[in-house]
Amino acid sequence: MDIDYRIAIVFAPVAIAAGWAAFNIGAAALRQIQGFLNKEA
């Protein structure tokens, strides 16, 4: 069975960009949630 690597080549940059965006947004979201929780206490 031959694997078509063109699909991986096309989607790899999209997946990397999505992961990077999720990493950056996730860090900012965690800081915001922690700030909100600290304000409540």
C-alpha cells in the first residue's frame, strides 16, 4: 500500500499553524482565567 505524502505536505503547515495559534491563545486564556480567579478570591 503506497501512502500519498502530498496530503501530509499540504496539511502540515496548516496543522503547525493551528497548533501554534492554539498554544499562544491557550497561554493567554490561562493567564486571563487565573487573573479572574485571583480577583474573585
